[in-house]
Amino acid sequence: MAKIAIDVDGVVINLIGSWLNQFHPEYMMEDIKDWNAYKFVGISKKQMFQEWDILNPKKIWLYPGAVTIIHNLKSLGYEIFFLTCKDRKLNKGMIEHDKWILNYMSLGNFPYIINCEKWKYAFDIIIEDNPGIVNHTDIRHKILLMERPWNKHVVSLVHSTPSWYKIETIIERMIKENGRR
Ligand SMILES: [Mg+2]
């Protein structure tokens, strides 16, 4: 059965929304139109990373539908993996938050892989929000981009959706299409 890699931040966890809410409530997620979110808020990258690391996990938001749909995909027989780009030292708090939240949502039994070179794995589908992933043209057919304010400029290059609730249908279609390659 097909293997699905699911990015965590920006896909399952609403990191930017939760961060703005906790540290910069004068901004909205829709204001963040670029991958380098710290520039919009007027702080350094280092400070943003530090703030991300000390978010209150009880006030971290998840994207609607994510938990239910991931469980549905599992019941449909798909193999689920969480695949996240993090630095084990710089993002230590975030890794703890992820694990706490995933456990809390009964998603803690799926493998949690930390690796930024996501394109190197043999997954059938990669659910991602980082616009940079489309630069790896050889895996574009496997990418399912969650449409976010910071990746609008590349959504037309790959399969994409704004909502978890449409994901099952899109994945089925992608797998059929890719099978014919
Ligand atoms: Mg992400």
C-alpha cells in the first residue's frame, strides 16, 4: 500500500497561526506571504526560532480535519509517516511539542522522521506546505501541497488543496495517475 509522508508544521500543526497568536497577536496568518515569516513580524530568524521553541503546547492550533483524516487514511490501508525538517538542537522544544501533540491526538504511533532532505525518501505522496519542495522537479508528481498564504505562487505547479477534507480524493487520483507513469 502507498506510503504517505506528512509534514507537521503548516500541514498538521498551525505553527504560524499559533505563534502569531501567542507572540505577535497584531498579525494574522494571512499577512505571512513569504516562507521567511520573521521578516513580516520584524524580528530575527533566531528570535522566531526561539519563540517557536517555547510555544505553549496547550495553545497550539491544529488544522481542521487533520487528525480525523489521518486516521481515515490509516484505516484505508495507507502507511503514514510524519516527516519534519527540524534541527535537533535549535528546535528541541518544537520536537517535544510535536510529540506531545501527536500523542495527545492518538497519532503518536506513526513514525516521526526528522530530516530536511524530504525528496530523498521513497514515499508515494508527500503532503507539504514549504514552497521550496517544488524545486525538486523529479518528485513534483508526488507532492500534495497544502495551500497556505506563503506558497500561493507555486500551487499551480503541483497537486494542491486548501483543506484536509479533500485530501482522500486527491490522493486516490494521484496514486492512479502516478501508477501509469
Ligand atoms: Mg511545513
